[in-house]
Amino acid sequence: MEKRLSSPTRALVILGLAFVLFSGAVCMPAVRRTDPRLEQIALPPGFEIEVFATVPNARSLARGDKGTIFVSNRSGGEAIYAVVDRDRDYRADTVYRLAAGMNTPNGIAFRDGDLYVAEINRVLRWDNIEDRLDNPGNPVIVNDQFPSDRHHGWKYLAFGPDDKLYIPVGAPCNICDNPDDPRYASIMRMNPDGSELEVYASGARNSVGFAFHPETEELWFTDNGRDWLGDDVPPDELNRVAEKGQHFGYPYCHGGTILDPQFGEGKSCADFAPPVQALGPHVAALGMLFYRGDMFPETYRDKILIAEHGSWNRSNPIGYRITAVTLDGNVSRGYDVFAEGWLNGKSAWGRPVDLLELPDGSLLVSDDFAGKIYRITYEG
């Protein structure tokens, strides 16, 4: 593990931000609504998909109060972008690159005019960002007390109904136990100013997407299962946190039923919170949301939509799609494909990452492999 930065070193880092971060507007050409490859995307009848914006390695999505779509970029510039649709025709007019050369920025969240961004070992904040897109300046360091491990080190961010900022810390390995540092394989939370950082849930190997139930306000999250147990085990997971302090099994139990061959001896899966839904094995489930809009048919109301980034080490790749989980209270009644076609045989041309519902009920989908943000609408 890398050593944490000392206070003097952190001060130098703060002073050096001006040399690391780049800001300035990047004007894009008009975005084509269609892309020939989108003809390969299979959607339920009445749904359509088109290009909303072109953003390199588009990862996490967040929407500002004035309609700006903020996008993270985990590699290939390691930047943060702001997409502006000035004429409200659902095509990007201008893309601002707010910062570049960052430490794997992945998680982003918006609150009260401010943009929060998670690097591997810290969370930053740009104040009044929508009024300063052409000159955002340097960010404030909110909290830098996170591990610096790069393995599963990229973060996701979301503010909960309790106004706490929730942040996962992945396991620094494929499979390992870190009893001396409870931050690993957890979901943490803190106040917006970075204070009162604490572990909220444990046993989550690598969560890169979560959302809060619109009625119960409970945290639900996707979790990526371990590798090298075989093509078909273990499953990825959709989990529900019923109360603070729950443990979801890693590294002892996977998928609610599979004891780990290395760390499961003497353990029982019954001692850990089981997933609400076992997802496909190695599908790399990332961003998720509860659909609440009025555009899609009523049957989609409160469904969970999940971006499955796609497997990287399975003999026959799976994922590369958007799936839907139908709930009856807190029980899953169905796990189905909503959109697919980014994978052709064993070759993929796109990989969904995150989902964002717009005020009109349409759905934005980021794709880091194709460098696109799509918009899915229902015209039926």
C-alpha cells in the first residue's frame, strides 16, 4: 500500500493543482442524432436510442440545477467534462473540459451548486460550478483520508436523502481479507464538508453504482463478484442496505450461497446479508437507478435499471447491456434485458457505464468504450 501524504506534502499538492488541472471550453461539432452502430441496439417496442454527446471515456453522470450534464473520464485524459445543451434539443452544443490529469476521477455528484469529484484517494469540490464552466478554478479538497490503492480504487459518489455523501472503497485485490482496515470492501459516508467519515456497509467487494429507494430511502447497490472461480460463478449482486453496519459477505461468501474456497472455511453464508438479485456472472454491473419518470410505460415505474459494463475474462463474454429488475416490495420478481447489442459475438463496440434520468423521463447512458452518451426515449 502506498503511504498517505503528510500534511506538508498535501499542502504542496494543493499548490500544485494549478499545474495539474486544465480548464477551458472545447466546442464540439454538431452531434449526429444517429450512429450506424445504434441500429444494432435491441430495445423493447416503442423505444428509441440516439447520440446525446460525444465525450471521451464517458463514465459517471450527474446533472446540475441548470441542466448541465457532468461527466467523468477515468482514463485517456483523466478529466471531468460538462455538457451543455443550450437550445434544449437533446444534443450537446458545447462541452467544457473542467480539469484533466487527475488521479482516476470516476465518481461525481452535484449538490447545492457544487460539483463533487472522487479521485482514488480523495474527494474534491468545485463551488458554483455552473456559473464558472469556462473558468472553474482550482477545487477544494473535501477529504483525503481514503486508501491510495489503484486496484478497485476508483470511486462512485452519490448524496443520500440524509444529505450524506456515500463513497465506496473497493477491495485492493481480486480476493483478500483486510481485517485491520475496515475501509476496504465497504461503502462509506460523510458529511458534505468531509467530516464524520464512517463505514456504512461492509463486505462489498467493488461497488461502482448505487441509488436510494424513492420511498424507503434505503441504499441499494451493485457489486462486482470475484474472479477466477469459473465462467459461471460467482454472480454479480444487487444489494439492499436495510440498516447501517450490515455485511454483504466478501471475502467469505459470494452471491449469498457460495463460500469462498480460500476465506470461507468456518463461515456460513447465512451470517451475511444476501443479494436481492443475483446478476449475471462477471457482467460487471455498474451504474443503476430506480426509474421514476413518466415517459416510459407505467410498467417501468420503480423498476431498477442497471448498466452492465461487460465481462473481461469470461470464455464467452456477457454483459455489455442494460438490464431491468422488477421489484415487489424488497423482493425481486424478474431480472430481464432492457437494451443489448453493444456485444457482437465475442467483440464489443460499446460498454454501458452509468445511467441518468432526465426531467422529461428519458434516460442517458454513458459508454466509456465508444466515448458516447446516448439518450433513450419512448415514442410508443
